[in-house]
Amino acid sequence: MLGIRGYGVYIPLHRLKLKEIATAWKESSQPSGEKAVAYFDENVSTLAYNACRNAIKHADIKPSDINALYLGTVSSPYIEASLAAPLANALGLPENAEARDFGASTRAGTDALQAGLDAIKSERLENIMVVGSDILVGAPGTSFEYTAGSGAAACIVSCNDVVAEYEDSFFYTTGFADKWRNVESRYPLFGDTGFIRKYGYVEHVVRAARGLFEKLGDTAQSFNHVVLQQQEVRLISEASKILGFTPEQLKAGMTLENFGDTGSASILIGLSAILDQAEPGQRILAISYGSGSSAALSFKVNKKIHDKRKNSTPVKSFKENKEYIDYFTHLRQNKIILRTEQ
């Protein structure tokens, strides 16, 4: 039975209320919600390490039994250097373990997950650690500053002792360019907002979902829980309305207003939040989006979810365990402003 053997999440302690950003820029609106902000000594690798440790604990597996580590991120500090290899070493994976890096879009986490599932299905490997980790930073004063968050989530895919069985997947790809960042850019760049809304997120998520429905003979009501790429509330709402998802289906996987847009970790965090609450027999639909491509994946929860729940560090604990910081501290911790050397 191919699927998820265990999972884990890690979210930085610090939170910034979105109204702090609005106040700093003297905006008339006072948005609700908050986002997670990485501390000075936190980075993509440390977030990923903690998420992986939680996944190992939940899966009840030895690091020496994990054959590979696949890491997805769009916020690596390096153009040429692996983050997956040193992470595998730090976690105590064997020296013959595969280490693969996925990037280029916020779909990287689910790309890593799909690659892991395919490798297990081919019987080439037995247990693979999949992790998505990002520290997203938006340019000051932009709309992305409100949503750019930080977090990591990991899962171990296997054919043994799984809590959620993988059913199938469907991809929809056009190459539509809505967001990008080149080697000279400190912050992501965006295309026209109206153009993005019409041809970007919503179009791709809807087409990927409908493709999977047709492939499996399902409808929107076939799934108990749904998690969509946690990018913008409005986009999630529009795509959900078109597809016919109810607020109840979306509730468990919604983390945007707690942690912000966590990029490559987004779907894996939402999936973890759902698995924290899901019951045996329930079905889960996860749909990612990034850089003109969406992936829709279907899972079915089994009875082992209850047995392993005692080993988990639930997403709810990260929602509750937090400390608030002000806007200036957020700028410092994200290295948006730096102290001038005397």
C-alpha cells in the first residue's frame, strides 16, 4: 500500500499580525490574520530539519532505514549548492541515501512528493523523506509582504505502515508566468494582477482538479477534505467556488491566515493539518500551484492514523505556541534592513 507513513511540521515561533503592516504603511484597511516570521538564526535548512525530526518520530522509523531525502524550496540562499545532501547527513540518513533538490516554483514541495511516490511505486526505494521548506519575503509595501510567510513540513512516503494511501494524481501545465525571481532580484516579481487572476492560479487549480475527477470518476463531493495552495484567500475562494468545494471541506487544511504563504511547504503543511484530524476512510484532495503548473493528488486515510497520533506534533500546537513581534522587528529578522557598520 503506497502512501504517507508519517509526517511532521515546523513553524517559527514569531508571528506578525497583518494589521501591523497596514499601520506601518498608513493603509486605511486593517486586515485580519497573521504570518510566521523566521528568527535571525533560522533558515530553510533548520526549518526543514525540525520538520523532518517530527516526521521521523511520527512515522516511528529509524533514520538509517530512510533511503532518500527530497527537498523542495524556492528560498535557498544558493544558486549552486545542495541543501538536501547536508540535511540528509544531519538527520543521520545512510551514506548511500539519495539526496535531491527541487525548486523553481512553489510547487516544489509537491513535485518532491510526487517524485518520492513514483520512486517507491517503482520499487527502487523503500522509504523516502519528502520535505518542503521556505522563508518567503515580500518587498516592503507590496501586497506580497502581507502573505509571505515561513514554515516547513515533511512526510515519509513508503509502502509500509502508511496512515494515508496514495490514490492518483493529475497535472495541468501551461507555463504561464505570473511570478518569478532572477539572480539579481531580492524579491519576487509579479505580472499584471488581473491577468494573473484570470489565467494563473484559479485556471490551473480548476483544470488540475477536474482532470483528476475525470481520471478517478469522482466529483468535488467525493472528498472529505481539500487543501489548495495557500497563496491568497481570494484565489482559494474563487477556485473553490468554481469547483463546488464547501467551507467545511476546506476548513482543516486552511493555514494561510495562521502562517501566511509558506510556498513549497504550503500543501504539505495543509495536508498535515488535515491528517491531524482525519478519520479512517476519509479522502483528501491536495492541489498545488506554481509557475504555470498545478498538481492534484488524492489520498485515502486508513485506520493506522489513530495508532500513530500519539507520536505527532500537531499543526494546532504551532498555531497556539507563538510570540508576536512588531513590524520593525520583522524587517530586521528578514534582513530587509541592516545595521550600518560603524
